[in-house]
Amino acid sequence: MAEQLQDLEGIEKVGVAGAGYLNLYLNRRNFARRKLFEEKSSLEAEEKKIIVEHTNINPNKAAHVGHLRNACLGDTLVRCLRYKGENVEVQNYIDDTGVQVVDVVYGFLKLEKKSLEELEKIEGKFDYYCWDLYTRVSRYLAENEEAQREKAEVLKRIEHGLSPEADYADYISKKIVRAHLATMKRLSITYDVLPCESSILRLKFWDKAFQMLKERQAIYFSQEGESAGCWVMKLEDEPEREKIIVRSDGTVTYVGKDIAYQLWKFGLLGQDFYYLPFEEENGHRVWISSAEPTGYDVHFGAASKVYNVIDVRQSYLQKVVVQGLKSLGFSEQAARSIHFSYEMVALSPKSVAEINVELTEEEKDKSFLEVSGRKGIGVKADDLLDRLEEKALAEVTSRNPELSQDGRRQIARQIAAAAVRYFMLKYARNSLIVFDFDEALNFEGETGPYLQYTAVRLRSIFKKFAERFGFAPEKIISPEIIENFDLQALTPEESRDFWELLVYAAGLDEEVLRAIATLEFAGLAKFTFNLCQKVNSFYHNYPVLAEKNEPLRNFRLLTLNYVHQVICQALDLMGIQVPEKM
RNA sequence: GCGCCCGUAGCUCAGUUGGAUAGAGCGACUGACUACGAAUCAGUAGGCCGCAGGUUCGAGCCCUGCCGGGCGCACCA
């Protein structure tokens, strides 16, 4: 085997290592030249169009840490796919007519007895206001059967678009969606389109999907048993189980609507929404669906592959959706419907103690607590970001007192966002995160701020280099440095460290492909962290500015410059910005 | 009851389709700022990889059983 591999391109020699191993030796000079100067990304798109759906927060309360995990994972997937060259559309589904919004509408109508005008006058953070109201309503509904009937009536009126309930739902959900988008913007997360459930209902997407499902006999009308009078779907791998799609009163369940939505995503419904601009910033426009013609000639959906970022608890329902596609004969699309599942974020007892909620005796005994909007158990995303910014601001101020107030605030925002994003990515997706403030507020060790700090210091070296030697690193970056530099002249230690650093840094593309294939970003996070550790150690051991030997000095600068580029690229993929100073 | 997930250092977690001596961070302990920024770096200690079988030349990883924890299995979303 060793002999046959002898002629491989870029391979210097092949050695038999024993124990069944072959060692391949790279032609080092060629490898270095290719990595440092020639090779750009060799990745290429494979899909016509990819839809990534993430965030999907019920628009009835503030976003919490669990939602942050979803959005960070989804946005990082989007960034990785785009880096690979894919055409990606980001969707954030808005369940603006669902029971959670109805609860809050009911709360405003019955508990608060507020008119729409009064509602508009509420001061402070509206999403926070609703957070509290939602827990009050939930408690009230649980204790009051008559209220549940009243709420059911409100739900029906909203679904049919009747005033005033539907106006409340529209006002509340839109206002809260704006709050969510503002929260996500703090983390550099944006969307292309916001498809609304209200649009799906009014444009009768479901009716069309229902027709298709009936025609293909993907669902059938149950005559007996518990599901009598319902339209149900049988599960392929669990034939004894059936899932109700249409209730006996003729209304469609959430899964049914989701099947219609999934069909639309693949362009299989033969119908599209209308769209209105919802927000715009830096030339990027976020569109929202509408049930009425709007005059805008824009279209979304019709993808060749779809990722749904939804927590693991919905695995079963996602399976039903995929089965729906399959039963309709769209096996290709079914195979390209990817449920990107991840475990939830729970709270440590210590964190719960900080958020002022009452716990039952049973809850007090647990080692962690599930986030619950109904019970008001959760760390709000904006609260977490505020605390991080406050801490970061204090740190920045003590280190860079000469910077302006605005400048320091800007940096603190970037650091806070980095801390959150890295925190959400560093864990494997099927590992449960037990959220703890002390851990999340840490800026040292394996954290986002550490990565930023590494990049900032590298930049600082480049800046000082330019000041001292009169030219920027870019000026001396040329293949000649490698061609003319005698790699053999390096000490054995530096040679070893240099090659290790270079080969490691060169692995970014491979890491991104792996992340996409496994939908696992913990590896990418780890890769970036390890690279930062290596380069920190490297420049600690091998100074640039103090080096008297000019070729060696330039060679080191070149090395750091390359690694800096890779780190910045990796950080960008994770949605982490690099501050000027910190 | 059935299905899915987790169990690796005191704590939080990695461990690449089974591969060479199981790795990080935090915490603990030692060192390094008159220095390209100490949010850093160098080092020390700390492991029956939940338990028991099995497959394999080789298992933290695959199979079976058990123990412990979590989540699903709505005419809720």
C-alpha cells in the first residue's frame, strides 16, 4: 500500500509505522505556500435553495435563554451553509393565532380589562409586561373552568379574524415579534421572512393540504374508538399508533398546519403568501407574510432542502410531518426535511433563586428546573444580555479608560453577545444545558471573550508592527517570504510549533463541513478555541516585534496573519464580532 | 408500559463513521507583567469512561441486560 501511495500529490514520502499504520509525510514547503497564499475555500453549494427555520418563539412573552439556544444554533447553521456557498433563506415562524397568544389576549380583556388604546399606552418593555401577565393568566385558567370556556371562544374568534379579539392578537403578536427581533439583533441574528399562522389560516393553505392528504389517502376518517369522528394518520414505524390531524369538530391540529407549512416550504402547495416589509436595517429587509395582496412582487419558499430547528421534545411531531410528505408521494422532500433537534436549557437552583419565582416543594428538590413560560420560570434573554454588558463594560472601562463612553458601550455589547453565542454553541446539541449565571458570565477560559481577546491581541501586534517598521503586514505578505525563507533554519521547537499551528488552522473548512454534516457546532467552537490557545502560546514563545532577524520576524508575522484570518472567519461563522480593543 | 436522550477528573463538558499514551475549561496548588495587552502564558495534582456481560487484532464509542437521571407517547402548540 505504501508504494501505491508514493505518487500522491503533495505527499513527500510514505512510511510504514507498524501496528497497521501508515504515515504520510507532506511536502511541507508546498503545503505552507498553498495554505498561506494560494488556496481559497474549495467548498461549493450542493442545493438549489435551503430554508432554515429557527427561533419560532410564541409571540406572547419575552424571549428566554432556551430561545437563545435555538436562535444561536439556527443562525450558526445559516452562516456555515452560506460560507459553504449555499443559497439560504431564513424563516422565523410566527404562531400569532395560537393558544399562547390567546392566553395573553384573554388576560388583557378579562383580567386587566384594557382597551386596545390603553394597551398601546403601556410603558416599559411590553414583552416583559406580557411575561408576567401570561403567568397570571395561566394560573387563573388552571383554577377556573368557566374561564377556559371563555378562552376557547376567544381562540375561535381570533382564528376567524373577528374584532376586537383578532385586533388584540395582531397588535400584541406584532409588538412582541418586534421585541424578539430586537433581542436577536443584539446577537447579530436576522431573518429573511416571517411566515404567520394567521396567513396560513386565511389563505386556506390547510384546505389545500387537506385535499391532497385525502386524495392520496395519507389520512383517513376514523369511525370508531377514541378518535371516532377525526381524520387521523397512521405512523409507518408504529402502526398501532395514530395521530389526529383534524379534530371531530372539524378544526385542524398544529401538526396539520405544520404539514401544510412544510409543503409550502418545498413549493408543493402551488400557492404562496403575500408579503409586506416588516423591518429594515442596513439594507436588509425582513418580510412578513400577509393574507391580502400587497403589491410587492416577492416570493419565498420552494426550497430543495429544509432544516427545522426545534427542540428534541418535538421529535415525534416532526416525524409526523415528514411522514405526511412521504405519504403524499414526496419521498425526495421527506428525505430532505431535516429536524435539527437539540436538548433544552434548564436552570440551576442557584439561577432560579436569582429570578424571584415561587417554587413548589417538589420543584425545590430537583437538581435543575425546566424553563416554563406558564410558571414564569426562565431567565429572560435581555436580562442576561444586560448583565453581561454591564460586567463587560466595567472590564473594558478599567482596561481602556481613554475610550469614549459610546465606544466602550459598543465593545461591551460585542463582548456580551460573544459570551452568549459561544456559551450556546460549546455544548453538543443533545446535551442538556443547566444554565448557571456564574458560568454564563465568565469571560475567561473557554469563552467567547477569550476568543475575541486572542484576535484583538493579534491585531495589536500587527498595528505595532506597522508603527515600528513603517509598513502594514499585508505589504510584506508574498510567496517570496516562504520561497526565500529557510524553514530548516527554525529551531526544532519552533518548527514543530509552527507546523502544528499551520496544519491545525488549515482545518477550518473541514471543520465547517463536519459541522454541517453532523449539525454539531460544538466541534467548530472547540476548534476555534484550540486554535486560539495554540496561537496565544505561539506568539508568547516566539516574539515578532522583538525579533532582530528580519526574515524570521517576517515569517512569524506571516504565520500570525494567516491564523488571525482563520480565527476571524471562524468567529464570523459563530456570529461573534471582534472589537477594536477590549 | 413503549420510544428517544444523557451518565467520562471535585464541577461543567469534548472525545471526529471502533485505532496509537482518554483531553479541555472552571476550581485547587506553583511560577511568569520594567515584556508584541496577565480577559494571557508555563507547570503540578486530579480518571475501574455508571455497573455487568458480549462482538473485535483493538471498545469511552458497537450489541444485550441492569442501575441512576431527563424528555416524549393530547381532539395543546
